[in-house]
Amino acid sequence: MLQLHTYITWALMGLIWHVQLVQYPLLLEVGKESFARYHFGHCVRISVLVLPLILLEVLTAAWLVWNGRLDSLFLASLVLMGVAWFSTFV
């Protein structure tokens, strides 16, 4: 389960970097008149990728905690996971 959790976390990290380096800079090219429509479309489409991965990340993390995985590296990753979620949803 730790390996699956790690894969999911890396997939989310790759997706986050893609959005930061590709998608967000392209928002500057849209123009004010089309921005709201473009941004809404981006949010809907990216959610299809992000939400299942986030749910899987939460479930695997909860399973690992439930089964006693409490080493410092894993707990630190949970804190960073919370920071990433907070910054994403805010």
C-alpha cells in the first residue's frame, strides 16, 4: 500500500507542476473577455484528473495510518500533502 500511495503522490506532483508551468501561464494569453469561460473549463477538466487521485491519496494515507505507519518521513509527507491541498483549494 505504501508503494501505491507513493505512486499516487508522485502522479499528483507531476500534475501540479504541469498546471503551474503550462496551464497557469497560458491563462495570461486568454484575454479578459474569455477568461471566465476558459478558467471554468480548465477547472472542470482538471478536476476529472485531480479528484480521483486526491481521493486515492487520502484513502491510501488513511489506510497506512490505520495500520500503524507513523514513521517521521511518512508523517512529514502528510503535512506536505495538507499544504498542497490547502494551496490548491484556496
